[in-house]
Amino acid sequence: MIDDLETAIQKVLGVSCLFFADDVLIWDTESKIHSLEETLNISLHNLATWAKPNKMEVSVEKTISQRFTLSTKQHLFHLEYKGLPLKQMSLSKYHETSLDCKLHWGTHIVEASEKGLKRLNLLKRLTAT
């Protein structure tokens, strides 16, 4: 069943996908915004077409789009799932890894450091008693 989903999404040339538990990542490395938008929207349509007979629901509220680029130009692109626009994010989390649109690790490093510091302080308090 899931193998069919991968085939449906990747019908469009250049589009790839990755699955982990109930998460699906769909991406394309196209540099032209119009082509990128078109291929990803076709793949999202293919996802919707596959989901209906397989009785799978996609939560549009949790679904986001994020464009990774080193360009300084701001290009908005419009991705839709079943006619509903997807939220565009400049920072997202995937399996506890923070990804910004320029693929800088600063935010992730700060968050990981804060998390580690909290745990270290907890260990210090536990060993002091």
C-alpha cells in the first residue's frame, strides 16, 4: 500500500519522497520557481488521489511547505492540497532537528544546547542531594 504511494508521488520527474512513521516529505530540486510549484502541486494532487481510495487522511493544518535556498530574493510559491493552501514556513522541525530556509544550524544548536543545559542542571541537583 505505501509502495503505491511512493510510486504515485514520484510520477512527476524530479520529485522525491521520504517516509518515516506517519510523516511524508516530498521535495524537488528544481531551481525555477514556476516549475517547482507546478511539479510539487501535481505530486500533492497525486497524493490526494491515492489517499481517497486507501482511506488515508492528510492533516492540512499540520502540513507545511518550506523552500530551501541560498538566494537572497524572496519568492513566494503556492502549494495546495485539495484546494487548500499549505502554510509556508521559514523554520521547521523534523525529528527534533530545526531546519531554516538557508540550512543554517544556528537555531538547532541553540535549542540543543538549552535542552542539554537543562538536563545537566537536573543532574547537578540530583547529585547534590
